[in-house]
Amino acid sequence: MTSQRSETRESALAPGGSAQLGGRVVARIGFGVMQLESRPVERDDALGLLRNAISQGINHIDTAQFYGDCNELIRAALAPYPRSLVLVTKVGADRDPDGKLVPAQRPAELRAQVEANLASLGTEQVGVVNLRRLDAPPGLIAEGEQKVDLDSQLAELIALRAAGKIGAIGLSNVSAGQIAQAQAAGIACVQNSFSLLDRRAEPALDACRERGIAWVPYFPLGSAFPSRPKVTDNPVVTAIAADLAVTPAQVGLAWLLAHYGKTLLIPGTTSPAHLDENIASGGVRLTAQQLSALDQLA
């Protein structure tokens, strides 16, 4: 009974509520660390931001060895890791000797990347490893020997899971057909580009709904890419934000949480104030009329 009460209390305190990820319970609002590398901040500020996120109930950190120094920052800030923390990393790309991001899709390369993540994070197991497929934009596209069949990649990750090096397998940048193809491997989550204004991945989301798979949208508010409009610039979004006395970004994130109950958000930032804003989005409640207006934007 005490354990059940503790879990209920933790769920109530979790930013955005809680959901399952790889057999673990996590807050629906997590933290993506890529901006700590793409928009460099002072080391002490980065460490403080990570610790601040954990102190506010975030227990899902999204990273990748090929981002740069992010794993080292996570280790310095948070190790020894709390038992409740789920570290999620990504494989499928790497850096060449000149620091350029290049495809790394072959099974042996996937294994090497998992080992590199374990070493830089200073842990014996990563909670979830997402396989980033390079079949379609955005970003890198696999060519030549880097065009590897999904089953071969999954076999390598399954072996790593059996060895205890990863807790669960996720997919990134995949189609509904690939989700169905990978189902037998036991998929914990899918990371695809998706936002209120960019719903091209809705068929993949429907595939996750059918299977109860967690959905982790990246570019949740759009991006600088012309084909991914910025949610915060949309007049309907800004009007609803004004009505609710919240920010347009919070409206965009709240819509994602309402769109599917197993959506997990990983917004990134280098600002403590922006971190607080992202966390507070979990408390934004959109009315049925507002949700209907937002649903019609796509």
C-alpha cells in the first residue's frame, strides 16, 4: 500500500503527468539536451540546468553521443544517477575525424555507438536506445553501404538488449510500415518530427496508438526548416495563448499532450526560465472549443 501511495504521489508531481517508457514510469515532459551543444552555454550553467530539471520532477533525459559533449555534461551533473531517471540515447549517425555528422547505420556501427554512449554516460545500461533511420528527411540520408535493412539493425539491438546494455529499443524517423515491421522486436517509443502544424507523421502516430507505443515528437514547435512552420507564429495559437494567459509555445506543447495520452515531450532549452515555461505547459488545459480550433489548423 505504501508503494502504491508513493507511485500515485510521484505521478501527481510529474510534469505533464506520467506515462510508460520502456517499462518505466516517466514524466510526460522530459528534457532534450541537444541545445546544450548546438547553443553552447557556460559549463556551470549547463550543469545547473540539468540539476534543475531533475529537481522539478523530470526523469526522462534525451541525448546522443554524436551530439557532442552532452553525455559528459549529463554525467557530471547527475551521476550517480537517480533510480527513477531514464536515460534515452540515439544511434545511427556518428562524427568523422573532422567532426562532420555522417551516417552510421551498419550493425557493427550501432554496437560501437551504444558502447560509446555507455562509456561517456558512465553507466552499464542505457534505458532506451533509439535507432535513427536515415531513409527520409530531415537531416542525413543513407546511401551506398549505409543503406541497411531494418531487420539487421533490430537484430543487433535485440542482442544488445539481451546482453543488458540497453533496457529497451526505440525507433526514430520511421514510417507506419516500419513500425509494424519492428513490432516483434518490442518497440518502446517512436521519435518522429511532429507538431500542431506539421502532421505528416500522423500515420506513424496512428500505428503507435494501435500498439500502445509511446510517441516522442521532435521539432514539437516547428523549426527553421521551411517545411516545418513555427507553431508560435500561428495567429490561432497566439490568440488562444492570450485567452489563457500563457505563451504560444505552451499552447503548442499542451496540444501535443492532449492529442495522444502516451505522448512524451522532450523540449530543450539553455534557459532556466524557458525550462520553467516548458514544465508549466503540463498544467495548461485547453477547452474542447480550443482543441477543435487547433485540430483544424493542419
